[in-house]
Amino acid sequence: MKKWLKYVLGILAFITVISVVGIRQLTYAPTPAAELAAQKAVTENYVSIFEAEQDDSPAIVLYQGGFVEQNAYAPLASQLAEAGFTVYLIDTPLNLPVLAEQRGLAVVEDYQLTDVTFMGHSLGGVIAANNAAALVDSGKVAGLVLLASYLAGSTDLSEVTFPVLSVTASEDKVLNWEAFEAATKLLPPDTTYDEIEGGNHSGFGDYGRQEKDGQATISSAEQRELIVDLVVKNFPY
């Protein structure tokens, strides 16, 4: 191998290592309680499945937030399962949902889901919305739940007929509120908007307080309870 090629490959390898290390330092890990909740799931490939007790339960495909480990959403997934939904919690490369947009669609196909609600937190909500848009003509989408999230400009769901729930939190200092407001035109007019008083961006998962986030006045457990109540209310079965 020529010396210049070895040099270039060495530089690329170094950049890759530095990038991966940097991403890992930015990533938020689940709390011990979240890791414990994750043990309730059956893990298959890149998805953790939280089964509801009853047969023929409606399905939720859940995407994690960007730079947040999958298991940080295990408590939410577990409580949704207790409420009657079978939850498919997606794991994504480098904890970035944007790198795994096809995984939610693959779950629908692999598990033959015919009544699925897509859900995602922050960046995960963008990808959840993209999945819903991709299947909008299939008749398989039961709904969309955005947790402190909004649609990318290239996705327009303003004319869909399935229900959409958008949940925010009053102390969220991470969400770009201006972009959130601007993106409401991409959602159907009958979208349900609900703000959790006292909650923050981090409280949609269970990974501690995210940098630059506001100080919540309720616990993450209380915030999860309110999220589950909203989902049950807006997606009865």
C-alpha cells in the first residue's frame, strides 16, 4: 500500500474514533430505574418489545430522542404496555433516530402490524412522523404522538385523517419553540395539543436533566403518568 494512502486511511480512522468518542460523551444514559424497567422487554435485533397482557392490543412504535439511550424510554414503554398497548421501542445507531428511519417501517412489516401509532421524543418524533407519512395510504396508521417534537419541513401531514397528539412541557428549554409553532401548519387542524405543566424536555424519558433544559417542578414519574393518560384518552381501543 502506498504511503500516502496509509496516511489518509490513518487520518480517517482517527477522525472516526474522535467522532464516536465525542458522540458518546454527548449521549444521555438511562437511570438505574429505567434499566430495571428495560428488563421487562423482550429484545429482538434492534427492537425491545413491551407486551400488553391482552391479545390483539394496539401497537405503538416508539423512537428515542437524539443522543439518548434507548432504555431511557423503558419506563414509559412499560407503563404504556400496562395501559394496554404493545410497545416496540426502537434502538438506533449512535442513539440517533435519523440514522434508522427504516427500522420503524421494518417493525410494521416484520410483526405484521395493522393498527400502529408512531411515537417519538424530540428528534425521534421527526422520524416517527416520517414513518407515519410513508404509510399514510396503507391504512395501517392509527395515529401519531409527538413528544416535545415537530415535523420537518419536508413532511406534510396536514390532510391526514388519523389522530395526532402533540405533547409539550411548560419548563422545556431544549425545544425550539419558534420552530415548533411554525411547524403546526404541517399537522391536521384537529391535532390535539397538550402542555404538561411543570414538566421539562428531559422528563419525556428517564435519563436525568438534559443540558440547558429547564428545571421541572414535577418528577419524571409524574410526567410519564400524564403522558400515558393523554395517550389512553386520545387513542381509546
